[in-house]
Amino acid sequence: MQKELEQFCASVNGKEVGVIGIGISNRPLISYLVELGAKVTAFDKRSAGELGDGVAEELEKMGVRLCLGADYLEHLEQELIFRTPGMRYDLPQLEAARARGAVVTSEMEVFFEVCPAHIVAITGSDGKTTTTTLIHKMLSESGYKTWLGGNIGNPLLTDARNMKPEDWVVLELSSFQLHTLKKSPEIAVITNLSPNHLDYHKDYQEYIDAKKNIYLHQTEADLLVTNLHNQDTKKLIPEAKGRCITFSIDFADGAEITRRENVIYKGNMPVLDCADIRLPGTHNIENYMTAIGAVSHLVKPEIIQKIAKEFGGVPHRIELVREKDGVRYYNSSIDSSPNRTMNTLKVFPEKVILIAGGKDKGIPYDDIGPVIVEHVKHLILIGATKDKIQEAVEKASEKAGVHIPVQIAETYEQVVEMAVAVAKPGDVVILSPASTSFDMFRNFEERGNLFKKLVCEL
């Protein structure tokens, strides 16, 4: 791929290039394009002041032309345009740019074209980040030079020039990044599928179709790893171009990676005792099974066992914040869908005090009601989805003949105050919103960090 990288670098020299989105992840791309000699215009709907202190001035010093404000997409006149992943590829302004001959692409699409290293990429509705982190750790501990990117780590196009053919790139990919991808990785992983991001995708089928690009462009020499226990991923297996390894938490499914008597097996070979896994919950056993399916041919069992005993988890994923007055406070701000929250609640043997609510992604909340009734003793709601969640819980409560106390908060300060007021020694308080953060925060990390700050200040 060194030739492809050299060709890309040469092709942008002197070319008019547009980059849509001036967020943290796109700024290295902008700098790289300027370094390669491109004439860069950066687009963002925010004003110069809203971009943050000194960002606009710094870009202008680099020679970047800025196009900001509400009508920022009305000036796409460049030959090559990088769209931000969260922007639909079929917006009228992008279609018009293509019609006049512009190439509309993304940082990830170009990276796949020029990357000289091996790539293992992970997608799915839940478990992506933990699985990606596990695979990265397993390969790194085994002595491979690894690069972490996609939705986790750093933008990697700027690092491609430093990669070698024997290196491994580990990517977490969202449906946004996969939507227009024309190449697939050497090892493709789909953890599971359930309705998600329906505020972006036209429907669930389009969401599934976007995910499928992770393996549809593979060759016979490539590998797909997927979940035989999940009905929607099970349906994808006949379309695999290369070898397919399946995993399942249920031994009866007949997968290659299975759990028997609380031990993970690959075929008939025991790989990992689940008792050694520090991360709580059945879903984290599945995350290890996924990672084992992807890289156990590259990694010795003792490396996998070592990581299981040492790895305490990724921040914002059932993260123990502190114990205060006998009450344990957990931050699981990453839980941006009902399905994630349902999985989180099932981790705890006791009934918990749940804090939930946020921005609506267009996902039904009906299924979360019965799970909350079964696993929650007190519910605190905040944000745009509070009414949806409350309605689902009330329906389930009426059907089950039980009553769950519900409180509504306007701020996270109120949320923590309410939780402290009702919690008793031995209780668990957990932030697991079942919704995105964008009604009140820039991202789930900001939401989780505020919750942790307030809890630590108690």
C-alpha cells in the first residue's frame, strides 16, 4: 500500500480540498492536508467563537480558509471533500458537489485505501469499545506493533506513513463510518445488532446495511467474526466472503467459540476461565469471546488470561466511581441505547437506583420497561427521553402489579441529590441513561465526567 499512500499524498498537492467539521478529530486531518500542500477550506456550522479559544485563529495562520455559520454547506466548491462521519452522505449539498465532479470521501475511506498494515475492525450495536480495547491489548501484549483508531484512539490517516506491513491496526467503526466504505478489513468483527441510531438512519435495515460493509468487500482469504446468539447477526453469515468464526454464550447454538461450565472454549480447546475476567456481567464474557474469535490465532492463551485478570474496563462503562456511606456509585454514561442499559442492569444481583434519560435516537423504549421493573428499586429521570422511559415503566409496572418510585430532575446536581437522599448502605446507584447525551452535553464522556465530579464532591 506504500504506492497508494504516495499517490494520495501527491494527488492532494495544490488541490482545493474541503474538510467538513472542525472538531478535535478533524483537526489533525486539516493539518496533514496543509502539510501535503493542499489548499484547504474547513467548514463548520459553528461560529469562530463557538469553535473554542484560538481554534479559528490557529487554522487561519496555517493558511486554512474558514467557512462558518448556518449556510456553511452552500459553498462546497472544492475538488476533494472530506465529510465528517456523522453527516449523511446523501445530503443535497453533497449530491450537488458529486454532480459537478467533486470526490466526496471521509478520513476513514481514504485510510482504508492507503493503509499498509493489517486491519482488524470492530462494529456492532453494543460492546464495540470494550472489544476493540481487548483486541488491541491482546495484540500489543503479544509483541505486535499496533495502532488504535476509528471511534477510539486517534485519527489514523496522518499515521499511515509510519506504519509497516507487519503492523496491526485495530479500528472501532460506527455505522456512520461504514455507510459508504468500499473496502473491508482483513478481520471483520460484528459484536451484535439491535435497533440504534434511528435518528440518523432511515430505518433499521439501512443501519444493518451500513454495518454489513465491514465484511461485504472481503476476499476468500479474510475472516468474519460474529455472534451466532444474536438473530440479526446470524442472518449475515451466509453472505460472508471468507471464513466465518461464530461465538455464542449458549453452548447449544453450535458456535466455534463457546462457554461451557464457565470456561470459554475455542472448539475443544479451553482458552479462558470466566472467573478470571475482572469485568462484571455476561456481556463482558461475550466481549472476550468476540476478541478470542478475532485474534486467538495470533495470541497465546496465557496473554488472554493475563489481560482478563488485569483489565479493569474502559471509563464510562459500569465504572465504579466511589463508595460513600456504604453506597456504591457507578458511571455507565456510554449506555446511549435502551439495549445497553438493559444489559447493564442485568449485571447487578441487587435492585439498583437508576439514573436515566437523555436525547432520543428514535429507538423504541417499550422493552426497557419490564427490565427496569425487574432490576430497579428507584428511578431518577432527566433529559428529553424522560417521558418515554417513564411511560414504558408505568406500563410494565401496571402489568407486573408493582410500583417503582420515579423522580424527575432538571439538572445533574438534582440527580445526585435525589440519589443520595434515597440510597441506603448496601445500595447501588448507577448512571445508565439509555439515551444519547446531546440534549445537555457534547458527548457521553462530558456527561459521565460531570456525574463523577458531583459524586466525588459528596
